[in-house]
Amino acid sequence: MTTTAATDDRHFKSLLAAVRGMVACDAAVLLRLRDGALVPVAVDGLIEEAMGRRFPVGAHPRLAQLLGSSQSLRFAADCGLPDPYDGLVAGQRELLAVHDCMGAPLRHAGQLWGLVTLDALNPHTFDAVPPARMQAVVALLEAGIEASEALHAAHARAEREQALARERRAGVAAPRELLGKSAAMQQLKREIDTVAASDLTVLILGETGVGKELVAQRLHLRSARAEQALVQINCAALPEGLADSELFGHKKGAFTSAVQDRVGKFELADGGTLFLDEVGELSLPVQAKLLRVLQSGELQRPGSDRQLRVDVRVLAATNRDLRGEVASGRFRADLYHRLSVYPLQVPPLRERGRDVLTLAGSFLEENQHRLGARNLRLTPEANAALLAHGWPGNVRELEHLLSRAALRALSEQGRGGRWIGIEPRHLALQVVGASAEPRTVAEGLISAPGGLRAATEAFQRRWVEAAIARHEGSLVRAAEEAGMDRSNFHRLARRLGLTSK
């Protein structure tokens, strides 16, 4: 989290605390309007996953009515419109409905900025709130918004313009954000913002599924190259004989299947950023060619005798221990040092504490709209189960798990209720150590000869073998359970001698 963002976070929370002092309620939320959706910037009285939610205006008629109102608005207790906060009020042992709600639009510089919403479980809570008090609430919040915007308006405007320009060029939705306020994530975001403005090569390190691609996107968006292209290539998916062509292009006739000229990823990224995902999977000959381009800024297409000069910032990512790969001769030492000018370590989900609940809220919001379901909600017991899990597959495992849980809960409860409650049974989490067998295996690995590397490989072999067996030999489904990219999982299974394909 940047210094400005952290200041905003504290500022908005203090504003909501003042609002709750003026109007008694069970929950208050400050939402900002961005690209057709309302995004919480501060909540007081809702559970943590609410901060990961995104409320498209078209999908939430109560919020749409508030945005269209010229003043504060209270909804009748028997209003039939769905309430976006049903089941999200904090401090409850069960999912409860909101029975009294009101809110008001907020404006800045003559433009609609967002909303404040107040909710209560008692249907008569707001009977005694006069219009003048709500006018005072709006005045307080709009003054606070004015102060916040004055601090960082120029920076925010430039960043939005860059993001919108990228979206228009690509014709796709905005990339996901790096959600979470844990100490580990705040440190990562600070490091990203420190190095983003430079042209230094960054090596993004971390386990499979932690979000290395999102880190690369954030680095690019905060760089001076944000208006130019971000080109990505998955090195693990490159066929051995075509890696040269993918990276550097080729001339017609360079090899049998080269029927026309091809522009490589380096040329496509000229002036922008090239993201080499899973860079540790490149073969040694391709590593040598990559090193030459990084050193000189020049490349030569296979089949051509002309040198091309490119201006590219390179970001690379890997889940491998590249120092170990260098020591074993599988990765060039000179390329490793060229790539790791500024290494960034992405923390695993198990080290991010309660960030798992914020991420869960974001993934459930996505599933809610994808499945056409109303108000997917985690029960308190499901929240506790998520917090207790070790997440070997990290954020990708959480995403897939919640997609499956949403489908299970939807098929069980249907679409008729005010919300769909996700219970621990829908999550179907497997807790390692819950039976005697996993502990016996762990004890055997600890005492096995060969040191940590041998024990790690033995554990991987047993886990992968069991996953493949659980899915009746399907490596695709086993890879999904592991939260791994399919090609990486196939490569791991081959290395462990579990498949010959």
C-alpha cells in the first residue's frame, strides 16, 4: 500500500466512525463509483470480505436508486429489492437480513463521487433520524472527500488515464488488483512502487499461484511505459524448437514451416514491457540468446542477417530456486544476475493472514455474476475454515475452491433465497494432519536420508501420485486440484517418473 493509499484508508475509516457517532446503525459503508461499479473504500460494521466486493450498479437496484437520488433516501422495511449487504453485517453467528437501510449520494467538484450507506438489523432504527442530520452527514463526508482528493488528485488522474488507455488498446477488462492489507502485502506493494518508475529488470519470485502475473501488471502500470504494450509470454509453454521464433521472430524460409515473416515478442514489446513468465523453464541455448539481447538491446531474427534494436523493459518470474538451478548447471549464472537486478518475493497466501477473506469476497463477487446467483455469502464457520487452511496452491487454489463451493451451494439451495450461504462442507477442504496417516508420512520424510531436497521430492511424488489416482489418471484435473498451470504440472509429473507423456 502506498503512503497516499494508507492515508486515505485511515482518513475514510475515521470519517465513517464519525458518521456512526451521528447516526446509530449496525453498519456504515463508503463506496466510490468507478467504471460503472461501486467499490468499498471503507467499511464499519461489515465483515472483512466486504472490502473485496465490487458492486456493479446495474446488478444492485438499491444502490442504483441511491445514485439517482438528489438527497438521502430510506428504503421501506418491506422493500422487495435485494439488499447488497444481506449476510455481511459483522458480529453475527448466522447470516442475517438487513431490515432498515438508508443512504445518500456524495459529490466532489460537481460530479457524482459515490455513496454512503447506513444499515441496521432493527427495522425501526432510522425512524428518528431527521433529514437535517443526514444533510450534516453528507456535508461531513464531502468535506473529507475534498481533503483526500486534494492530496493525490494529480497522481490518481494520471493513473486512471493510463489504465483506461491500456483497456481501450487491448479491448479487454481491467486486470485484477493485488488485494490485501496484510503486512506482507503492504511491503510488497511498497517495493513494487519503489522499483516501478525505474527501468530496472525485475525478477518476481514466489510459489505457484501467488499472483506473480498481477505483480508484473502493477509494475508496468506504474512505470513510465504504462502507455505502451505489456507483452507476456509463458516460457513453460514454449515448444523447444519454436522458442527462438516466439521470442525473436523469424524470416520467411528460416526453417521448413516458416512460410512468412514473423514478429517476435521482443519486437512487439518495443517501447514497453516484456514479461517472461516461468523463465526458469527456458533451455540453455535460448538462455544464451536471451542474455545477448538483454546485454546489447539488439536481436537478430532467425533467417535474417539484419540487427534490430529494441527498447524493452524485461520482467521475469519463476517458482524455481534459480540459485539452485545455477549451481546444478541448469540455468546460466550470467543470465540469472542480469535478470535479478531487483528481486521481488511474492508472499504465499499462508503468510498473508486475513487477506484470505478479502480475496474470498472478490472471488465470490465474480462467481456471483458469472453464475447469475444472488448474494453468495460465507458463513462464519466457512470463514474460520479458510483462515485455518494452509493453501499449498495459494491464491489460485482459493479461486478454484470458491468456484466449486459456489456451484455446490447453488445446486443445493437454489436461487430463490435472499442469499446463498457457503458452509464448510461446500468448501470440502482437506486438512493435512487430521488423521494418523499424514502425520506418519511426515515423520517418515523428516527422518529419511538424503536431506531436505530428497524429502521434498519424496513428498511431491507421493502427493502428485495420490492426486492423479484421485482423478482416475486425469493430469488436467489433478493440476487443477494442485492449483498449478497444466504444463508445469505435466512437467513435474514427468520429472517424478509418474508419466511418460
